[in-house]
Amino acid sequence: MPRYRFAVIILLILNGSPCLASGPTLAWDPVSPPPEGYRLFQRLAGTHYDYRRPVYQGPALEYTPTGLVPGKRYCWVVRAYDHGCESEDSNEVCFRPPAAGKVSGINLQRKDGKMYLVTSQMPKDQVDYYEVEIDDQVVRAEAEKAGGQARLHYELPESLASGKHTVRIRAINTWGKGPWSSPFEFTKVLPGPVSGIGLSVD
């Protein structure tokens, strides 16, 4: 029975399209001599591999799992196979898809005559962008990222009517949508009319 020397599996986490729940890209080096193909096995933490049911079987050297649930830890090993023979397991790699974060610490800031909605920071892998709901109207707002953290710093449109408004905000990342924040209320007050104009005649 041929024995294959397995190279290390390299786990690459690539950015996917939001809400598609596409997994990380698993990639491995080819073995020599070239086998008929490879079988990739997946398990949840705390369970065992089912070697009768590979999640992938074929000649490719990479695979992107789908349908992963945020917050659950997944592990993979790969085996080479050739004419009824199969190698031992490769090294194991594991990954836990980060759930979208919950927005907190919403505040209203005024600067240079403009108004901004600002949130507390969260780990940047928990948010790709935000959805801001103002009086039942939802807009997309980009995440402001620095280091390993992210937050919302959203300029309110000048067209927003004066008066009382209610805001909810949620984070969205590759793995899905986070919960809406608690409602935040604020009042936009337009500058009053200029008064006390006098006329001075020399």
C-alpha cells in the first residue's frame, strides 16, 4: 500500500461577500508521487471525523466550505487517495467563524456644524459595515477601522428634518447580520432666525 508524505495544510481566511456564509479557503500542497485525488473531512469541535463522508473529493488543491454557523468551531484534515489506497490524516486546522457584533455605546457628536452618530468599538472581524435605521429608513454606513478595532462614525445628512428621531444600528460581516441595537433617540434643532439687526447711520 503506498504511503503518502503529506505537506502542511495552509488555512487561508479570505474576504467573502457579506451574508453568504462562505467559509475560509483551505489549501494544501500537492504530494509526490501525484495521487488520484484528495479527500477533505470536516468535523465540529467535540465530535469525530466521519471518514465515510468527505466534504470534498477530487484533484483540486483547495476548497471553500459553505454553510458554516458563526460561533461554532470547525476542524478539517485532508487525505490523499490513489487506486483504493488512502494516506493518513494531514495536520488538523480549525476555524471559528466570528459572529457579527452587537452595537453599543451610541452617541451623537456635533462638530463644525455637522452631526455624527458614533458607536463604541468592537473587534474588526465582527463588522464589515453597518446598517443605520433612522425613522424606519435603512442606509448603509462604512465601518471606521483602526488597528484591530472598528466603530461607526456616520455623518447625518443635512436633509434630515428637524425634530425628534429614533435610530437603531446593527453590524454586518461576512457571516451574517448582528442584532439591532437598542433604540437611540435624539433631536435635531435647526438654528433660529437671526434677530436684533440694527441700522447705524453715520
